[in-house]
Amino acid sequence: MESILGKEGRQAARSADFAISKFGYLRRAILVHGHWYYVRLANLANYFFYKNVVFIMPQFFFSFNSNFSTQPIFNGLFLMNFNIFFSSVPIFVFGLTEQPYSAETLLSQPHLYKRNRKNSLMTVKKFLPWFLSSLWHSVVVYYLPYLSWNNFDNMNDISTFGTIVFTGVVVVANCKMAVETRYMSWWFLASQLFSYASYLFFAGMFSEVDLRPGLQAGEFHHVFFSMLSSVCFWLLMLLVGVTATIPDIIFAVVRHSWKNLVRHFKGLGKGSKWLKTHQTSIPLTNSTLLFSKRSGTLTISNSTLTSYLPNA
């Protein structure tokens, strides 16, 4: 609910979610901040569904290789901190700073506000690409390490395999956020670095320090740094990131190009319809371009042009 401050009292303003002092501020509040707020909120909701599907589906795939036992693929530390540290800060910064269009563009083109009518970004049509992308990314982060497992020498334990898969989940989830953002600020880049740095810190510390009483040697001890010392691990993470995000990039480029093409042809249709129903005069440098809706002719009226025309 929105209210305006007035001389009659401030009871309504105090009860409202937003309050403005002048009606002139309403234009920017709706066209700019209203547009930004809805885009941020819609993408935040879709991303939370997406990243949790990417996070959980590898456990589902692993159940087929573990004879549907209760053995978890991820360490408890990863399960606890994924949504707290490893993937929360980029979407938090996105929800505060994302700007699909600049404020000047939104104010000069008010029709952009119409694109978000009827909750257009929270429909099944918009959610389906996020869901399909999460399924594809979960397949990539699990089965690429699974298929390349024979290349990891002396690292054939479940802790190493689960850590490699989880590293792919962190990389892909943060890369997806980078692909979806349209306003690349220093705050967003810092949030990406924080996600990776926090993961390296927690996993490295947990690999070298016994944080739990009774931690068995070999369960996770020296696993993380042994994994980082393998060249195959870095090549695999590069392959996972590229394989997972290339379809998203191609889809975003094709969608953007298709929308521009549709708008172009729609604009041509509107322009021709306008010319058929209106009579207009376009001033040139020394002449006037006239279009008549009755005769359908286009003529140039200029007295200086008669000297250059041949005699009839």
C-alpha cells in the first residue's frame, strides 16, 4: 500500500508500506523502482528453486550407484553451508542492485513497464527454462565427474568424489547467476569472489582440522588439498562450467535476438498502419514531404526544385 504525505495528517502514511511527499515522485517510483523491484523479486524466487534442484539432484543420481542406500554423497559441512555462504551472497546482491534497464531508459520509454503486467515473470512459461536448466546442470555436475573418475589416481574414495561433485555445484550455481544478471557491478563481482573464497576456506580448513570429535582419519582428512593438487580436477571444473552454462548463454542470445526481431516487424506494421490513416507533413532542409491519406501519394513541395526539373 502506498500513501502520500499531506496536511490532513500522517496516519495513512504511517500505515502504508511506502510514502511519498509529492505526486511528481510517483512516476519514478512506479516506472523505475517498481520495474526493478519486480524483476529482482521474480528472478530471486526462480533462482532459489533452481539452485536447490541443482544441489539435491546429484544425491538422487548417486542413489542409483549406491543401491539406494542411505549413504550421502555430500559432507555435512557442505549441506549446512551451501545456502548460507556458498551461493547466497550473489543472489543477495542481485536482489539489491539488478537493473535490466537504466533509470533514464525506463523514464523515457514507459511502455517497458507493461512487459511485467499480470505477473509475467512468475508464470509457468518463465519458470520452465529455470527448471530445465537446473536439471541439465545437475546432470552435468554429477555425470561428468562420474565418467572421468578413472583419471583420478589414488583418489577413489567417496569423500573425494562427493567433494568434486559439490565443487561443480558451487561453480555452476554461481555461473548461472552471472549469466542471468544484466547489471555487472563491482558489488556483484565481489559477491562471486566471496562465494568461491568462502568455499575454499571452509573446505580447506575442514580438510586439515578435526572439527568434530571422533573424526576418523581418511574420512575427509587431506581430501581437499589432494584434490586441488590434481590437474584433472581443474580441467574437469572448467569442462563442467563450460558444458553447463553454454546452453544458457545460447538460449539468452537467441531469446534476445528473437525479441528484437519481433519488435522490429511489429514496429514496421504499426508504422505502415499509421501512414495509411494519417496525413503528415515532415519538414526537410528546404522542402516539405507530404503524404495524403486520400490519394495515397507521396510528394515533395519545394520551389527551388523546379529549376532542376526538365521542362514538360
